[in-house]
Amino acid sequence: MEKFNVRERILLTAMRLFYNQGIKSTGVNQIIAESNVAKASFYKYFPSKRDLVRECLLEYDNYIKKKMVSIVLDSYSFGSFIKKWNAAIKEDFQIRYRGCPIAEACFQLDTEDPEMMEILKEIIDGWINLVMQFLQKMIKNGKLPADIDVEQVSRRMVHLYEGAATMWRITNDERYIDDLEYLMSRMLES
């Protein structure tokens, strides 16, 4: 088994527990115990649970962005982008997640915490920007019409993703992900 440093062990354990049990149902002592680290080591890296939650959000975002960047680079058309994105979503939901981990965290965080809400907004804006970059690449290559509203289409695609992920999480019905591919493929229709 691959060895992780103390910080990585804490992060990976917290990400798993936060996702499976919920942020509010997971205590620092459980994270320390399951990470097999000393309490002092935990607090050296994460002065508070809130700091750990913030880092977990950023790690979830890094994971999702890496996948999205790979899909953007590998896609040669709008249709291939949608198919690859939906295949990646299905793979993650079957193997790793039961819905979007960012949305899961957002539903549990205090909306009165402006810093956390700003982090979540920046994460979503980052995803929208990645989709925008892909669409702009397709326009530049003549594969999409130049008059599409790139920002609006990108925002709607992320909106559809989050909606489908949430509905799949609520119902455990994979048809919401199948619907996602169908709906995304019609984003450019007049």
C-alpha cells in the first residue's frame, strides 16, 4: 500500500468521512483515529476543522478540474466533449462518489460563512471557465458557431451537471446522468 505523508493521510481520511458521513457528523477525533496520526500532528496541519474542510473542498476541486482539463484537451468536438464528460461522471459516481462532492459539502456548510461561500463560488466559476475555454477552442477551430453565448452555455452546462448529480444522489437513479448527456447535447439548438 502506498504510504502517504501525515497531511495527505488526514486529508484523504477527512474527504472520505466528510463525503460518506457528512461534515457535521464527522468529528476531529474520528479523523485523527482513522488517519492514524497524533492529535498534535493534526493541529499542526489543520488548526481547526474548518481549515480542514476548506482544504478538502480544494482537493475535491483539484480532482474534478484535472478530469475536466483532460476531457477538454482530448475532445475534438462538442459532441465528444459531452460524451467524455458524461462517461467520466458515470465512472466517478459508480466507483468513487454518489453525487458531486462539492455540492454535498455546500449543502452542509453554513451559508453565513462568507469565506467558505466565496471558495465554493470560485470553484464553480473555475469549472465554468474550463467549459468556456473548450467552447472558445471549438469556435476558433470552426467547429461551433461564433455567435453562441459562450458564458451562458458554459454556465448552463455546469448547472445541468450539478442538477443531475444532485437528483442522482437523491434518487440513486442513473437515468439522471443519461438525461444529462441528452440535455447537454441540445444546448446549442435554437
